Amino acid sequence: IMADINAIADELAQDEQGAPILILQKDGDPYLAPDGSEVTITVLGTDSKAFRHAKEVTQRKLLRTRRTKLEPADLLDNRITHAAAAIVGWHGWVSGDQPFPFTPDNAKALLRAEHILEQVEAGIAGHADFFKRSSRS
């Protein structure tokens, strides 16, 4: 593959587009929405403005406080904050029998489930793969 600067610019632009990722339960089966469809979370990529901004805010905060040691809870909170910043929507989540609307706070609450956080992080990191797959079909 040629090192085409236009291709790189296209890849960076794709990171600003939402890509839906299927979310699996711990047993590997997909979560299902009330209508029987598979539950998804739509994410941006690692080069998106929202994701980079969240990381920069965290870095500035760490530099400002001059903390040299982070606790595991701090690391988890940072992971959740970064992942939540890259979520732009979702399909199928409910709370009891009511729709669970997408909001930044609801995203952070959902990401407290480690298996969901890991899948969202993988989706953010593998964001470009979604567009490669869809361009082949």
C-alpha cells in the first residue's frame, strides 16, 4: 500500500464517524433489545476530536495536580471517561421496562461493567476495521 497522505486524511475523517459495535454478554451471547434486535453501542475512533479531548483533559489534570501515583480506581475512572467520550449513541438498552436513553452519565454508568468497557475500548481502537469491512461489501 502506498503511503498516500490523502488516505491518511480519509482514515482520520472516518474516526469522526460513528461505528456501531455489537455488545456481548459475559457468556458470549449478544444482548437483545426488547424488539429482539441485537444491542449496539456506536463509537468514534481514537483519533476523533472527542476521544483525544477527553485524554488531554485527563493529562492536564494529572499534570496540574502533580500526582505521581495513581490508584487502580483512578485508572478505571480514566478508562471509563475516555471510552464514554467516544460513545455517540446506542440501540436497545433498557432499565427495567423503560428505555435507557443515551446520555454521558448513562454511558459512564453502563461502562462500570468491565466486560462492556472492554468491548467498547476494543471498538474504539478497532474503529477503522468497521469501515474496511463495510467498504468490502
